[in-house]
Amino acid sequence: MARREAAFAEDIAVSLGAWAYAPGLPVITIVLGIVAFGLPDLLGPGGLLISLPAELLLLGWAGTQRIWYLRLLRGRQLERQELWPFTWAFLGRYVALGFLAGFVFAVVAVPLSVAVNGPVARTIVGLPVVFVGDFVLTFVTPALAFSTRQVSEALSIGWRTLWDGWPATAPYAVAAPLLLIGAGQLLSRTLGAGGFAASLVGLLLALWFKGATAVYYLRIHRVGDDGAA
């Protein structure tokens, strides 16, 4: 148990330490988050014309983030001119995964939420579904960046990685969704403009855990410097 926790703690530290060598990684993530989640509040309906493309870019950016971590772990940087080509290359596959996850959520959570009354009850019903989804996709999302372009193959690789490494993979699968859900709920209740603030904090927390998961994944799988781009 101690050895497993130490490995997770070390990977979390490596992920956070990488930001010092590539401050653009969290900065660009936050800028995209501000454009995606803040402009509708500032500009009203007109802000949606800019925020919706930014939300799409965040999906492709999820792959670029992982390639940046990959390069940093190998003592290299992701060059400025590579940011857009990587993000564009990853966009389609992460959109497809998002549609699949959204469909499953709708099929499972929406009927349950309709059956209960009040926002608190609906939140209680929805959170376990979100947690299970994050748990299952722990190594699916890095597989899409590092190993394959196909969502079906990424699901297979991610599932095998999760269970072949169990219980060493448990902290990666459990800690991230618990912290993200907890922080989001806490901030949305305690801050005036909680939704926007929680989204930005959630983006940084997600980036932090993505790095730790990437470190673990790259110890297990052989990956080229460009991943599966």
C-alpha cells in the first residue's frame, strides 16, 4: 500500500513540477477556460459565438496537453508552432468520445434525475454517474492521445491499463474524480459567481491529474514523441 501511494504522490509532484518548465501549459488552459466559460456571462448571448468554438478547442487541447507532458518527461518542449496542429489533430477523436460519454450519461442519469424532485436530489443522483464515468475513462483519454485514434480501441487499451495495473491504478482512477467533483460542488456553493470560478479551478485540477495519469501511462506503454497524433 505504501509503495502504491508513493508512486501516485511522486507522479502528482512530477505533473505539478512540469508547469515550472512549461508555464504556457496551465496559462493557455486557463485562457481557453475564460473564453469558453466566462464570455457568456460578460457579453451575454453574443459571447456564445466565441465561447462555443473555445469549448470545442478545449476538447482537442486535451490531447495537446498530454503530448506536452510527454515531451517534458523526455526533456523536450512542445514548440509554439505545434500547438494548433496537435489540437486540430486531436479534436475529432475527443469530440467522438465526448458524444459517447454524453449519450451514456443521458441514458443513465437523465431518467433518474427526472424521477426525483429538486436540484439537490438531482445532483445526488447525477454525481455517482459522473464519478463512474471518470473512473472508467481514467486511461482511455490518455490512450487517445498516446496510442490510438480510434475511440473503441482507446476504450480497450484504457480498460486493460486500469485493471491490469490494479490496485496500483486505484489512486489515479479514484482521487481525480473525487477531488474534481468535491471542489466543483464546494466552489459553486461558496462563491458568488461559483459556476465560472469552479470551471477554472476544475480545469487546473484536471490538468494536474492528467499529468500524473500520463506519467503512469507512459511507464506502461511504448509511445513515440508525437503520441497518436
